[in-house]
Amino acid sequence: MKKENILLGTAMAVLLAPAVLSNVSQNVQASSSMVGVVKRNGGALVDGNGSAVNRSLGNFTSWKLGISKTINGSLYYKVATNEWIKADSVVVDNNTDIVKMSGYVGTVLHGGASVVDDNGNYDGNYLGNYTSWKVNAKKTINGAVYYRVATNQWVDAGSMNVGYSGGNTQTTTPATNITKIPGYIGSVLHGGASVVDDNGNYNGNYLGDYTSWKVDAKKTVNGTVYYRVATNQWVSQESMSVGAPAVQKTQYSNSNVASTFSIKSSALRDFYDSSTNTYVHNPYGAGSPYNVSKIVKNINGAYYFQVEPNLWLPASTFDAQSAETLSNAVYEPYFATNVTK
């Protein structure tokens, strides 16, 4: 009978051992370089006995991790005196090569940029072409250099041009760097264009594809040429095609041909009225004579003859003209290209 009691006691001790061991705190010294980023709704803290404390850590905030230990069967990291966070509630970042960068701005290149988290995993976010972002750190992830644009958000260095912006307007953008180019027109390319301020910082504005803007100056910001489209608003030359000087409408009444010449029409066409940007009725029939005082060529390669003040006819209205005659044309890229019907 005594022998049976001894065997029974031994068996019970073996069965109870796992339960007893699971409640024993086992301290393990964590790497001093380990940093944990709190997951969404994962910031609950407990004390060394596993009891909840009256404090929690914010979503996606980063914390240096101290020793680790098992509490009630789960692994925890120490984040403060007698405050512990569950290991499953943080993403551990073992990178130690973070270099802080103050006052830098990164501009996304053509093609945009995918965003990864602290561990190099794509987080579903994407930055658009030519948008600019403040950069506050860089580090190497899986052998590639990344710049930090927000908490737990990094962009590959190959997708972004990074330059120092500083904070002093006079130093960053000296007036001597500005070249005035009055009368020019810039057309935004496919993909649109982000707008930056005088210091090269993205200001939240965006210009749509193929829209046209008057350009009055250009300058270089962080190695990139920009054109000014409004006060304190600039667009990168990579996003805009800038054409020849535009001819002001007030010049249309001035003759640009060696001498006024007469010509007969070969077809009946409505007049284009440059003062109202509309087509108006032409009461004269085919074969009527006109005196031409000015010739204009637009961006589409179409020529227009001025036959009366503010009234024009397409060159196709007349018989073929000599190259010498058409060479007198003034280039006005957007003349009669968007006529109100």
C-alpha cells in the first residue's frame, strides 16, 4: 500500500510540473538595440505579475525593449519600470543603423514609390509622382537604403530624390538664382504636377494633366529646375513642357508681314473672332478677295490670316501659299485651339 502511494505521488508531481513551470517568470536579457513598434490596439501594459496597469502605449509608437520574460505562459518585453508589453503586440525592429536627418525633403520620382514598414514589409501605401515629403531618418533594410517619411513608413532611396531644405528662405532660395522668363507658357505632362513653395516644399497643390499655365521665372532648387506658375508656387521641369514666348493678343492688330497683300478665298469658311474666341458668320462667298495683314501659327501647325480687325480665316480657306509667305507667321501656341462654339 505504501509503495502504491509513492508511485501515485510521483505521477501527480509529473502531471503538475508543466502548470507550475508556466507560472514561473523567466527573465531573459534582450538585445539593447531592439526596438518595438506597437501594433494597432496592442499597447496594453501589465506589471511583473501580469496584472493590468493604468497606462497603455499608442498605436505605431516605437519603444526600446528591455529584458523579456514569460508571464502566465506568454512572452513579454519590459518597456519601463514594472511595465511590460506582450511580445505579440509589437513588431520588433532589430535594425541599429538608423541615421537621423533633420531638415531634409524627399521628392518622389516618376513612377511613384511603395511604402514599407520598419521591417521592410509593404504596408499598402503608395506615394504619387513628384510629391514631396519631409524625411527625418534613413537606414538599410535588406541591403537597400530607405528614407523615413512617417512613423513606421519608409521609402526606397531609389524612388526618391532627397535634398536639404533647411528653414531659412533667404539661404535656401537666393534671389540671384531666379531667372525671369516673362511671356512663356508651360504645359503639364501626363501624370500631372505637384506644386512646391519657394523653398522646394510640397504645398498641397496639384496641376492636372495637359493644363497650360503662364510661366514668368525659373530657378534651381536642390539641383532641380523649377518654373514659377504663381506667387510662391513652382513646378518641376520634369512635369512641364515650356514653350516659346507667347504673343500677347494686343499685338494682333500690328502687321507682321512685309506688306499687306490681297488674296481670294477658295472656300466659304466662318470667321474666327479673336476678341470673343468664337466663330462668327462670314457673309462673303467663295472667291471673295481679302486683304491679309497678319499671319499666326498655333501649336497644332495651323495657320490663320487676319483679314479684318479681330477677324481671321484659316489658311486652308485660300489656295496654297508659298513657304516664304507662311514664314512671316507669328507663333502663338494656343491661338484658336479651344474655341467657344
